[in-house]
Amino acid sequence: MAFVPAPGIVEVQFRQNLDGQRTMNRIHVDMLGTPVASDILQLIGDCAQWWVDNVAPLVAATCILREVYGKSLETEPGPEATFSAGLPQAGASGSPGLPNNVSLAMSLRSNQTGRSARGRWFWQGFTEDGVVGSLVNSGHVSSIDAALTALKATIDADGWVWVIVSYNTAGAPRVGGPVYFPVLDVLAVDTVVDSQRRRLPGRGM
């Protein structure tokens, strides 16, 4: 696929190991100007600290943050940076981990309708005390919501904007390039356990 520039946008990758399987969560941040390496490094460093402070206490010891990577989507080639100081960091929950595929889709909401204006974060590293049967318990859902809300606050504090980037509409590339929708809220649509099969050992990255 040909490169399509997204002015001002940095892609942030949370690169993790989950019970030996390489996994990733990815977000997009609008730097509100041309991204430079120093700003990318600040952003990913703050994202790494957010993970240590907010995610690690909730996830199994088998869920490990290896590094956080950021790259500009404005130009190709463009600036990039990798943050690994103080990493790897393992999850700190004392409860045993569940199988890698166990997940919960957290919905990222803007103030616009349509699928293009929404995103998802698939939580990983679930523990036995977070799930009852096929449901994530309500207290654990609240903790996940609070953690992701803290990620938004971290990005806001740096003066940037967590966004959903839409490259296509109605099955075709957007005329004039991608459109950005600021993430205003994070929520769980339901508490039913979701599955990410590609996170099972030997199936993904």
C-alpha cells in the first residue's frame, strides 16, 4: 500500500510480551504540528511511565512491556524513537494469568457518529480474579476504564491529542487524506470476555 501522509500524527506502539508471545497495542496522537524526534521521545517516555503506573498493577506477571515505539506518519521517511529505559516491566498483579486470547474491547469514543469515528483498545494480561465465568467483573472493568482515562490525561497534559485516524470511508480512500477524531471518552460496551486469537502462542507477531 502506498504511503498516505497524516500531518501531525505520531503512531505509538506499546510493544509487549504476553506469556512469551509478542503483542502490541497501538494508538495515534496528534502533535498539532510537525512531529520532531524530541517530542516523540517525550511522548513515548510518558506513555511508558503511564503503563508502569496504571497497567502493570492490573495485569498478570506474564504480561511484559518491552518498549514503547513512536514514529511520525507525516512523512516517509520521518522521525522515530524507541523508549526502553527501566524496561522491561512485568505486570504486578498477584493473581494467575488467564490464556493469552482473553481480552476486553474498550471502545474509544469521539463526539461523532459512525465506525470511522470510533476506535478500540483490546486489553490483555487478564488474571483469574478479573473474570467470573464469561464476564469481566465490574470492579476490574472500572479499573481498566480508569487506566485508559489516565492515558488520555497523560497525553492531554503534554499538550497533544489522542485521536482516531480514519484513512477510508465507504470502502474507499478519503479524498484529501485522512481525517482525525479526538478521543473524548473510553468505555466498555459490555463486560463479556472477548477473544484475540492472534495473541495465542505462535499465532501472532
